[in-house]
Amino acid sequence: MTAEPRHRHFDRSMSEWIKMVANELPDDAVGLWQIVPDGRRGFELEGDALADYVRRCIAELLSRGAVPVVGGGLEGEHDWIAQSQYGSKPGEIIENVVREWLANGAKDEDPGGLWFALREHAWFPSAS
């Protein structure tokens, strides 16, 4: 049995932590700006290990009914706006989000970037 990495500050296994991150969904969306730094600082991950952690977090969020979203803005009509350009199937969404993040330098994200919210909290613009 191999030991999973444990969060440096909260002593939780990576699998436990990923589930805890997704447990936030009923209360609020979860942003890449939270996921990436947590993998980097909380689990001391970089490179492929960090990308794998990001994939696992997104997979868990999607399995709980989340969809990729961006904020509707302070004066926006909608809190969360679904981002269909990432695809419709979980594997497709995961790879497209991670590919974009890596292409942008695998940096810690900004709170104004991509988030994941429960489908019922997201507005889906109709395709034109």
C-alpha cells in the first residue's frame, strides 16, 4: 500500500482533501484559484503531479454535478454563467480545462477566472 500525500497544514490525505473541496459545492462554487495553490502549497506538488491533482479535483467536482462557470459580475444578471466551450463529457471537460491552464503557464489562477458550480446555480446561455 502506498501512502498518499497529506496536506501539510491539515494532515488530510489527498483523496480526503479532494472530497472536502467538492463538499463546498452546495454552499458555493469552487474556483481553480483555490484548487491550484492548494495542490502547490498544501501538497507541495509541481509539474505532472500538480496537473494530476487538478484533474482529480475537477473530476470530483464534475461527479457531484458541477459545471465550468465564470462569475456574472457584480452587477450581472446571473451569479454563474456556464462555459460550454470546455465540452459536455467529464473527460473532455477535464482535459480541456487542464490543457488551457497548462497553456497559460500553469500559474495560480485569479478569482476572476474559471470556477465550478452546481448545474442548478448556473445560467446556460442559449446557443445562437
